Amino acid sequence: MFVLLGAWGCGEVAPPRAVDAPSAQELRLENVSVLRWGQGGDSLGNADVLQLSAHAARARLDRARREIRAEDVSVDAFTQSHSADGGPRRVGRLYAETATTDVDAARLVASGHVRIVDDLGRVIETSQVIYTPQDQRVVAPAPVVLRGANFELRAPRVELDLERRQLEIAGPTEAKVEPQRRDK
């Protein structure tokens, strides 16, 4: 059949495209969800509580480099205090095009269009954030836009202390603030 097609001027049939196969040290996954549990649910710290819930469209574990890289990522962070219905209370959600972490989860770097939404609906948008769980800090080393119900703030860098729920904003900044409306 190939000879006939070539004789009719249709050209050669292209060989099948090579698939980018993983190496022996690599594991590739699609539609991945991960839950991270920790101690601290009761007053003695004995019960397990949900700390993080993550989802990625695609992920790759490179055992040789001890690195996990994910695409189309969302991560929910939970506090140890419970919501009104008794379940874990979400304190924020991160969205990113990509996220990379080491196997020991000592540091997470989210890149691309990064968006963090807290439990009050405030939004942080930037191109990169670095999360270090040991000190519960989120650093946005690139220009940042923070938005809330009545404000928008632009800054060159932001650091968030999750433990103390404090935000450190590097200057110079540019802000727009509108008076809040009071319902009668």
C-alpha cells in the first residue's frame, strides 16, 4: 500500500511520533489528589487532622532528583480548628500553573499565574510563591496584587506568616481603597 500511495504522489507516510517516555527513575500520573494529615485534632494532639488537600491534572515524580512537579495545581490549606459543621476549616486555596516540591516536602514552589484566596475572599496574585512548611511562611518574591472587598494593593514582594496570620508587604506600594458600604 505504501508503494501505491508513493506512486500516486501522496508522499511518504510519516513514522509514528515517539512518545516522551518516562525514565526508569520517573513516575507520571494524571488527575492526582493528595491529602496530608497531621496530629493535633484533640487537646492532647493525638487525633489526626487534615492539613492539606492538593489536586493536579498531571504530576511527575523524579526519584533520582527527589522532586515532584505538578501542572494545573490547586492546594487547600486547613486549620486545626473546626468549622461550624465539625469538619476541618479551610483557610486558603492556592491555584498555580505548576508546582514543584522535594520528596521531603520541605519547600513548595508554585509558578505561572499563581492565585491564593483566603477564607475571607481576599486574593493574592503573582507569578511565583514559595511555601516552607517548617516555618509556615509563604513568600511571593515577584510583584504582587492583593485584592479585597474594598481595596487593591500592588507591591514588589509579600511575605505571609500563616501561623500568626500576618502579612508583611515590601514597598514601594500602590493602593486603591474604597469606603466600605454599610448596610442599614
